[in-house]
Amino acid sequence: MRSHLLAVLAIFLLGLGHATAAERTWTGGGGVGSTAWSMQINWGGATVGSSDSLVFPNVTNKAAMNDLGGPPTIGPLTFNASGYVLSGDAIALAGGVFHNGTGDNTIGIPLIVDSPVAFAVSNGTGRLIVNQAITTTGGIIKSGNGTLVLSASSNYSGPTIVSAGTLQVSSQITSNVQLSGGALMGTGPVQGITALNQGAVILFPGANGTVGNFVSNGAVVFYANDDLYFDIAAGGSDKLTVTGTVDLGGADVVINVISATALNTDVVLIENDSTDPLVFNAASPSSYLRSFTNGGNRYSVSFVGGTSRNDLVLRRVPTTVLTSMTLTADDSTPIPSQAVLLTANATGAFNGTKTGQQVSFWDGNRHLGIGAFINEVSAQFTIPANTLLPGTHFITAYYEGDGNNAPIQSAVQVLNVLGTLTTTLSAAPTSTSTSGQTVAFTMTVNASAGTIRLYDSMTDLSGPLVVTGSPVVFNFSGLNAGAHTLRALYSSPDDLIYSQSADVAYTVTGGQDTATTITTNASPIVAGTPVTFNITVSNNAPGQVTLYDGSATLGIATLTSGAGSFVISGLTAGTHTITAVYAGTPTHEPSSASVAQTITSAPGGGGSGGNNVELEGGGCGLGSGTAALILGMLLLVGLRLRRE
């Protein structure tokens, strides 16, 4: 009888709560028609609960459906075989996903990621396909030699990092893709592509041997050890479409001609927006024309092509090409206010008449304008006065070809423009303002084009502001209280010439003084009963207040017109010192205040204050009422044992 009662009590205790997080292994014992995660038969008799990690081995039934509701926190997910298709409700993914074999596994479950999580595909022939949305504030870290396919529109806000293998993006993700290794392929769109210059990386528009248009809605940055691959065919070609700046950094553009394109037809490989020049090699911005032959056909690649002259364009061209083109200037050391006459002389075979044919002229990768052949030898163009800034300029001429003649680029003509480029910065109010006050910063430079920025030490306050020849005024109210070192930095349109103003010392005095008050709606109060703390910060302070119990953070109250509140029910029995800390804003000074809060034990709670009692080794949390029930049962068992 004694052993029977103890066994009943043990079963009762075990049934009160789910065990701590455990690893659960899929067996698929329910068969084809019974794939639910909630069925114990599919997990070898175990129950899947929140915080469990799941393992999917090589079994017959590889369809698994999440029906746990919630969504539960699950992870990591480990696939030790291929052919799995997960479906059902969303999960909060913890610990990442690991695909350890060859072949495909598909996650058809919406994933909630609140922090960066790993997606590791170890084998080069393995593919992990996620065809449902990934959401919230986390990000993705792709590792392993295999491929991760994102085929559903996702709006997570964290980074997407590729360290190895391939990331294929076949639908929109609202994240910048950062490449420290491996490859990016697909169509996107993504919010930008950034090579981290930590190893050779590769971009393939399209996927699986098909051509495609990869779209980036943000800047694209590569380096000299990286590769951009483009498949070219008569029926269609790969393309990278970018809204934002494109800096190839000297990366290799690798062109695979599958079949010959039509003669004299432009194929746009990188379509840049119409306002940002394509930066192809900062060390050699004047080397913008390349040529090669394939299958007896001649191709030219121009880094200053397209209607905007900001695109990377491939063209199959005639085999007839001029032997050389030289470029001279009537003055190689002009001053900024001086116009400069350029003359390009072309020699060699030419089909047709040169006279009247157009020639474009360039300062690095900056388009200066269009000239024309004035006879069968020379083309001319005059650089207008005040176009070139003081400094060194690398000028070239570019005959862009026609239906009978291939393009050719001239040698570089160096112009050393005399004079000093001067940038100034002034402020109104002149040297001092109060926190939150709008200050008008006026920046001037003796240039008619380019951009200028306002810096506070190393912090860019304004972003690029367009220079048109007139003073640039930037109004700003976000300087924090204290001392600041401000300067204006000008850069030329090709980013080759810079000018910086003298430093301007600027002082911002503090904002309005504040006083914080905090009150409680009840003290003392019984444990488990919600307590409301009301906080006010004087002078209609904006922002947030952080609440502390001693040194432990309780949470944050948002202020509206200087007032906010915070509710909590988990304080333990005893006296607590609750402190409200207002950290301040540029317009309001910091302040803090405290209040004493007394919590009394709940009736019958044994001083627990309503908090859970942890039963060692039991893995379950029991409330005070449950604890009393267990105590009563223990007493009954003890009495019965004594009687026996």
C-alpha cells in the first residue's frame, strides 16, 4: 500500500508541468496521414513543447506539420537527411537551422527571428529552401558550402550575412546582404549588397543556369578580389539593377557568352540609377572601355554606357576599329575660370566618314560633354570655364562606335588646374546655442558641382548636399549639450578632389531642467496583484523613463506630454525601492526619483509572494495553491504510512 501511494504521488507531480527543454527526434510514426507535431507517436512517444530542439533523421515519413499554436519557441532544427517538408503554423526560431546532408529540405513554416540565427548547409550539394516569410527584428547568418534559398517575401530588419556557400534570394527581403565569403544569386530584391572585403565573393544574377535580373534597392559595394558573373545569350542576359550608388572597387566582371547577341545592340549588365555614376575602379577611373573576342565576334564593355552614362553595357561591335586616338589640350595648366579646348586625333581604318561623328569627353568617370569630328582626323570639345576644380584631372575622349566601326578610347590627357579650392563653414547663432535650438550652418566652396557634408568630429550630420555654386545652408537642431568640433567637407563629382573647412568650435548649453516624480497606486499590496507606478517628468519632457527595482531593470514607460505609467504583478514579498530614471534628451536634462513599494505575502502563500516554487529536478513551476495541495497530499501519505 505504501508503494502504491508513493507511485500515485509521483505520477501526479510529473503531470503538473512540461519538462525542461529537451531534444526531440522525429520518427514519423503516425504515417502519411498523421504528420502533426502534437502527436506523440511522431516523436517516439515524447511531447514537443516550447524551447525544445528538433532533430529530423532519415525515416520514411518526412512530412511534418506544426500544429502546436502559440507560436512556440523551437530550435535549433537539425536535418540529418534530405526530403523533409515542414508545414503548418509559425514558430519563433531559436538556435538556427542545420542541414547536414545532401539534397533538399523545405521549411514551409513562417519563422519569427528576434536575433541573428544560423542557417548552416554543410554539404555543397545540399539545399535548404525557406518558402515562408521570415519576420521581426532578427537576421540570418548563412554558413556551410551548400545553398540557402529564400523564396518568400520577408521583412526582418536584421542583417543577412553570407560567410560561405550560396544564398539564393528569389523574393523580396528588407535587409542588406553582407558578403564575407560565398556567393549571392537569384533576383531579389534586397536592400543593398555589401562585400566585406574578407574573402573573394561572387554575384550571380539568376539561378540554376537561367538568366535573371537581380534587383538591389540600395547601394552595391564590391572589392578587387570579387567576381560578378553575367551569362549572355541572344534570347536574354543576366542583369543587376541598382537604385543607389554602385562601387565595383575593381572587381572582375566575368562575361560568359552562351550565344552571340545581335550586332550593335546594347546589353545592359548593370543598370544604375540616373543620378549616381558607376565607380568601377577608384585607382583607374579613366579606364572605362574593355574589349574581347568570342567565337570570332568582337565585344566592347563600357562602364559609362546607357542613356544615363552610368551603366555597365556590353555591345557586340564591328571588327573594324581605329588604330589609336590621341588627346591634347590647348593649355594643360589652366585656372578654374578658363575654358579649355580639347582635340582628339584618330588614326587607322574607318568605314565611312568621320566628319560629324560624335565623341564624348570625360574627366575620370565624370561625363564632361559631347564633341564631334570636325574633319576626317580631329574631334574637338571645349570644357566650359569653371567646370574643373583646382587639382589634377585625367581627361579622355571616347568614340562610342557606330554600325560599321568599333568604339575606341583615347589615351589620358592630364590637366593640372591651378588655384586653391576653398571651403568655409559658418553658423547662426555664431558659436553657442541651447539644446534643441535650430542652428543654420552655411557652407561655401568655390566649385559649381559636387557634394558637401557637415561633420561633428567623425559623425556625418547632413549627408551629401548638392553643390551648385551658391552657399549651401543646412538647418539642424539635434546637437546634444556640450562642446562640438564642426567642419564642412567637399568632394568633387568624381570623388577624386576634396576640400575641408577649418574646424568650428561650437557649444550647446543644456536643455530645460526636469524633475521626476513616481507614485504607486497601492502600498502595501498583496503579492500577485498588479501595481501601477505613475511617473511624471516636468516641462512636458519627451522620451522614456526606465524603472528599476534596486539595480534590476523592470521595464520602460513611454512619456506623453511628460507623463507615463508602468504596471507589474511579479514583485516578491518584501519592501522594494522602485526608481524611475529619465536619461534626458537634447531638449531636457536627466532626472530621477524613487518610491518604496511594500508587497505582502498572499494568504497561504508561505511567504512566496505568489512567485513560482521551483521543485529541484522536477522541471516544472508550481504556484502557491498547487504547492499547498502537494503539501496536503504529503501529509495524508505520511499519516497513512504511520497507520500502516
